[in-house]
Amino acid sequence: MSQHLPLQPLGAGDLIDRAVRLYRNDFWTLVWIAAPPIVLGTLFSIGWTILGREAFSLGAASASPHRGPEDFFFGWFFTFVGNLIIWLIESVAMLCVMGGASRNFVRHLLFGEPLTFRETYANTFKRIFGLVAASVLIVFLLGVTGFFIFYLALIVASFLLIAASFLLAFSDFLMILALIVLGGACLFGAGWLFFLVASRFAYVPQVMLVEGQGVLAAVGRSASLASGNVARLYALFIFTALATYSALALFYVPLGWYGYLQGVEFFSFDPDAVPAWYAIASQVISQASLILLMPIWMVGLCLLYVDERVRHEGYDIELMAARRLGEIPPLSPQFANPLQPALAARSSSSSAAAAVAGINSVPQSASRERKSPFTTLGLK
């Protein structure tokens, strides 16, 4: 199937449909690929939660049989900050795995090679330091951007809702309708603004693994490819989010009803108010749904990357040539190659030695050409 996979430009609906079909065809392989960072993150999160509960409940109880609000707050804060850090590390690990999977995925398109757990993680560990640096940069920048966009949208929404409440105070129906419409518009606009920024970093792991670029070069390359893909990236996120919450509802609703019948205080800041079994079950359910649905996001980003190159660079022609002729062999640095390979070859000791041997004989014009802003096939 993969050797005959059509490479025409994809709309938002085509992107989601193609991602779901590929996900269905390689379901277990993709789940196994996504599982390790999420499972490890879940184990650390559960351990940290248990540690926080034991430390603050036993420590406070030994000091005083009646704990004050500050003990509840510090226990909650300790657990929250620790789980947040674990989640950030887990996000970095997932981005690294996405990068390793992208090379395996493009080889799946090029040569019909199967998607495998071993190949994905072999690709990841070959570029692990660069992937970690790029992933930390992406998580940090998107975290800061999301923080400011969230509070900006909150301020704008507050002013609009207050104004609507005063202007439409004569009709409760119109006021409620306006509040719903304005709140939804602010939420949608904030999401659009966030993905306008996030789309510029969407292809960094793919560029690093498929094209062999460094971290900073991959950021610039991703930004140049990302123009005009906000709607499709936003649609992929909405679909994945809806699918995630639908899967969570299947398990959370019975768990919530059972916890309610058992007298669980869901909105208490006291770490001991929510039983350990409920906290652990909630984390297991959320992480299990992430394992099942993260591959759709991973495959969707890889499809978007290939689609952007098809739109901007005639990548479908390049892929057809690679299918028939194989990978373009690496040339000596003294030759300027206007046609870069569709899939960058891994560096080897022989090619590195050839590069060192020929570095002094590189013409100045060839050096300038390699630094030119033109992309594959000589197209911008």
C-alpha cells in the first residue's frame, strides 16, 4: 500500500482521513512506538503523587494532629509542580520519538519499508542530543507563547463579556447567547493565534531526521515550510482533542460515578481527600488514552510535512525518482549538487573522511551555493 500511496496535496479532511487509515493499518506498531515515553512518564507521575501524599500527610500528622490550610496547599503544590515537570519531560521525549518515526515513515512512503519499533528508536538515538535540544526549545517557546496567549484571550474575553452583559441586560436570552458566542469566538481566536506560532515549529523533528539538518537550520526550514498550514494543523488538533476526550469519557464517567458513590471529594485541595486508588486510576486512564491517540498526531504531522514539500518543492516527483533509482549517493564536497536527496543519507565514517579530505579543495562558489536559501529541487 505504501508504495502506491498517492501524494497529491491534502486538505484538512483528507489529512485526517489519511492519518486515520495509516493508523488503522499499523495500529499495534504505532501504539508500541508511542508507549515507552508515556508509560515511563506515568510511572514517575504515580510515584511522585504517592511520595507527595506520604511526605505531607505523615510529616504533618507527626508534627500536629490537626493540619492547617498551609499543609494542604503545600501538599497540592508539591504534587502539581512535580507532575508538571514530569509532563514536560514526557512531552520532550514524545517529540524526540516523533522525529525518529518521521524518518521511518518517509522510508515507508519511499521504499515500502514497514514501520517498526526498532527502526524508529534507532533513528531517535542516532540524533538524540539534537532532538532533545530541539524538543526542549519547542516546548519552552510554545509554553511561554501559550501562557501569554491564554491570558491575553482571558483579558479580551472578560472585557467583551462585561460589555455584553451591560448592553444586553434587558434580555437574559440575548445576554446568554452573546456570552456563549463571544466566549467561543475568543477561545477559537486564541487557539488560532497559538497554532499560527506553533505551526512554525511543527516540522523541526521531521526536518532533522529526514533532511539531516541541525537544530537551528531545522527551525528555519520548518518556518519556511509552514506557511499556510494553520487551518490543517488546527483541524488535526481539534480532531485529536475530541477523540481524546471521547476516549476519556468512556472510562472517566464510570470512574467518576464510582468515586462519587464512594464519597470522593473531587475538588478538595487536601491531598488525602482524594484516595490513592482514584488518583492512580485517573492517571492510568489519561495516559492510556494518550498512548492510543498520540500516533494519530504523529502520523498527521509526518503527512503534513510530506504534503508541504509536495506543495512547495515537487516532492512527489522527487519521491517517484527515489523509488525507481534508489537513494542519491553522497557526492564529494567539491561538487555542488543542485538536487538534494529526498531522504538524507546517514553520516558514515567513509563519507566523513571524504569530506575532511576534500574540504580544502571546495571552490568558493560551491561553498556559497550550499549556503543559498534555495531548498530541494532549486525551489523556494
